[in-house]
Amino acid sequence: MSSWPLPKHDYWSTPFAESLLKELHLFPGATILDVASGHGIPAFYLAEQVGHTGQVMGIDLNANQVTNARMIQGEQLSWLRFECLDMRALPSNLPSFDRITGNLSVMFFRPDRFATLQGLSAHLKPGGQIVLTFPSLGTFDSLWRRVDQEMAVRRLRKERRRFEAYVAERPSAEEGRGWLHKLGFERIVVDEYPLEVAAGHGRAFLQDPLLRGGFLDDVYECFEDSQLADEIMTAVSEDVPSFAPLLAQRCVLSGWKPSSEGTQKQ
């Protein structure tokens, strides 16, 4: 039995990580770069699987997340380390890895997701595999329709245009497939799995750490008037049954770098 299992209480990161592990091919002694590693899901699990002959490096731009991961690790798993690095601008002296993973990562590849993926692939060994998960286009669509409806009733044209752009900007599964194809990757797999997320009501909905951390905050940014934003989102939060169930799309993106780099597409 694993000493570092995926935490059962994490109803967001763990289901995405399970999708990642379903596609990832591991072996003892593998070297892995885990991007957007957060507080270590699934970096701890990966380190245990590759064993002390392997190396796992978890990187995250959020220094607090890196600190938390190091505190959880303590003196254990000496072949695992966490660093504060920007995956969009990796240092040139960073080595190449057998595997690159990124749980809930692709949405942080902005502003140029393809360029970020291209930069990551430069640090993947020929014959290596990359596996990424992210909430793809379609995630929480019922919520976004309800927000748009509230904006429409109030005739908020400027805010609606911004909101429409935000929703459309979310990466799709087919976009992900296109990126890997353009990079010349092989054995590409793209799958989506629905995930139902429990949503509170009223203030509990607005303060939900998952929804507020990266989803609802983006909606608030569509408004110049913070009081108007509060009015809109309060109305939405009091009407949760109209857009329940709240469904996310777990997208897993996997591909293999050709063993011969000369076969890659330019």
C-alpha cells in the first residue's frame, strides 16, 4: 500500500490526478518534472513510484505552495525536490526528463499556451512522455449561462463582451490535441471525464475556495464597478438550483516525443 496516496479529501485535485495517472507510464528510476506542482498532488505519489533511483522535481510559481509542499515532505523522499520556478520561462540549464507531468496545469500556461508547451517539450527526453490535465472548455457551462443571463437582464453590454471572451479563452480538448500534433508528438491521447462539484448557496457559494480561486475571480474581473459585480454574483449565488449540477470537464492530454528528434515537425 502506498505511503503517499492521493488524498481522498481533495475533491478537485485528486480526481484530475487520477486521470493523469491513468495515462502516465511510470518505471523505477524515472526522472520527472511536475509543473504547477502546488502542494504536491501528485508529486509525492510519483516520487514514491519511481523510487530512490529516480528524481522528481516539482515546480510552481507560487512560493507559498512550494513552502507548503516542502513542509509536508520534511526529511522524506530525498529524491524529490520542490522549486519556485516559472514553467513559462524555464532556465536553460534545467536538465531533460523522462516524463513531464502537470496536474491542473494548462490554464496557467497563459498568455501563449503553445509557446509554454513548446518550452516544456524542449526539456523532455526523446522518447519521453508528457501528461497534462486541466478543466477544459465546457467546465461549469451551466454557471456561465446563468451569469450571462443576469448580465443580459441588466443590459450590461461591455461586461458581457468581456465575460464572453473569458469563457471562450478556456482551452479545449481539441486545442490540446492540436498543440501536441504541431510539436510532432506521437501516440497522442486526449480524453475528457465529467466531474460533478458540490456547490453551496449564497455566501457559501461565493466564498467556496475552489470556485473563488480562479473561476469566480475571473468573472469579477469583467466588471469595472465592484459593487455591480457583487450585486450580479449575489443574485447568481442565490439561484444555485437553477444551474446545478455543476459539472467540470476533466481533460487529460498525453503524448510521446519521437525517439528521433529529426522526425519532429517544425
